Amino acid sequence: MYIKTKKNIGEVEKNRILEFLKNNKLGSLVIEDEETLKIGVLGDRSKVDMDRLLSFHGVDELVVIGKSYKFVSREFQKQDTVIEIKGRKIGGGNFMLMAGPCAIENRESVFQIAEQVKKSGAQILRGGAFKPRTSPYDFQGLGEEGLKYMREAADKYDLLVVTEVMDSMDIPLISKYADILQVGARNMQNFSLLKMLGSCGKPVLLKRGLSATIRDFLMAAEYLMAYGNREIILCERGIRTFETMTRNTVDINAIPLIKEKSHLPIIIDASHGTGRRSLVEPVTLAGVIAGADGAMVEVHENPECAVSDGVQSLDFKGFKKLTENLEEVLQLKKRLK
Ligand code: PEP
Ligand code: MN
């Protein structure tokens, strides 16, 4: 439910509504939308007489959102969410390119990669220090050491840092180094992790689960929002299908559909989405044409020798070519009606 207020509601009236919610142990989410103020009501209101609010000065109506995902929906917020991180924006027509290795392997490698991806136009350095590996015998990531290398390299080349958090226990540590906390596909429905990330104070990049429907995906984002985080970037990274020639199947449909249903920015990750180097560029570009607000690409100085996901990683030349064509596609997109 949200409370729709009259145009030009004063601070005093607004605070009275917020106080009512607080006194009834309810949270609130305030947005200004189309010249009206909407106050989303968070929490269990089953024992609260919400109709009392109708007698409050400035309250227009109480609107129950029909969808199961509420505050991430366009019904609640018409305009695109724009997330600004250290002066860089994503959403609402602002494009963000994230690139880097699958895993942070060593200091030298991440510095080399940061330098090259920056040169080609990336704004964010990606890389895992805590890796979700299918086999417990595979490289699990460098942990804090990897985070340090990544932060130093990003600072040197003026990049932001996005990295995965697998366990809520690690949120404080990873928050010290990263600008965006990533929830991996395997954790999309780890609701206790999502709840904790609700109040982490950092933007979250939420990847679509391997077998998550679009509704499941939006509901996972709803968790983050209901627990206090409004800075959410969605990521379409492919889903499991019967196809075996690619690692996953990128659900291109999801991008324009999510843009219809939600105000949140969404990016395309064609590296994990396809699992094949030769498909990364065309599918990234397809995602951008479909409406993605950004892209994530795995890049390695020597993909053949990468510790993980080398087969889907681009080398520097391949990434440069991708960014050149991406620029063309972004220009073309501006001209589309
Ligand atoms: C990653 O981006 O490093 C990753 C593991 O991706 P996903 O969670 O989409 O598999
Ligand atoms: Mn990877």
C-alpha cells in the first residue's frame, strides 16, 4: 500500500503521516512522483487501522498495489530510478559498463585489466574475491587480499568496484572495499542475505537466479526494497534451459519486460549468459538494443590461462572492439523512436 498525498503537502503534514507509521511499527518509502508525494507503507499493517490516515491533512487516498512486487513496480514509481555512485549514474538513459576478470587472481593481473578496461571506456571494475564455485575443489577466491588489490587498481584508474557478497557475514568487510555489492545468481533467493543487504547502505547488483522467473526476480528485488535499499541494479545473466550448446540462455524478453514492469535499471551479462567468448559481443549489443541500462563483461589479460571462466572472457582486443561497437549501438539507440 502507498499513501497518495495532495499536491504541495507541507513538511508538517508529511511528518505527521510518517510519525503515524512509525508509531505503528511500520516503515516508509517516500517518493515524489508526477508532482505528488507517495509514501509506501512497509511491514505488517494487518493490525493497524490504516483508514485513520484518511482524516489526516494532505492525505488524498490509500492505494493498494495489485501486484505481488510493489515498490519495485512502475505502479508505485513511474519514472526510472537513477542511481548515482561517486558522480557516475545508471538508469534513466545513463549507461554503465562494468568489466573485469571472473575472479581476482593476483595483484599484477587486476592492475593490468583495470588499466585496459578503463582505456576502452568501462566505468566499473568487476571481479570476484569470494567466488561461488560449483565444485568445492575449485579456486574459491582470494578473499580480503583480492578486495584490496581490486580497490587499489580501481582507485588508480578511476573506476568503481563491484564484487560479489556470498554470505551476510561478509557484508561489513566487502563494504569497506566495494562501491556496489553483487548478489550472485545462486543467491538470488537467499532471503536472509537480501534482508541484510536492505540496510547495507550500498547499491546492490542483483543477478537473476538460474531458474528464476521474471516474477521471482522482481520479488527478490522487492525484498531489498522492503528492507530499506532503493539502489538496486538488476542483471539478466541468462537462465538454464534445455539448450546445451551455450552455458545459459539469455532471456532478452526479460529486459524490455522488466523495463515495463519496474522502474529499476537492468543490465545485461552476456559472459555468464552465453558462456562462449564469440557470443559475448553480439548478445551484449542485443541486450543494449532491447533496453539494458548497462552491461557486464568478463575480461582477462590471457583468457586461456584464466583461473575461472576463461572460455567466456574477452581479451583486451576483443573488449576494445566490443566497446567501439557498443558506442555505435548507443548512438543508434538514441535515434530509435
Ligand atoms: C559473477 O558475476 O562472478 C558470477 C558468478 O555470476 P553469476 O552469479 O551470474 O553466475
Ligand atoms: Mn565468472
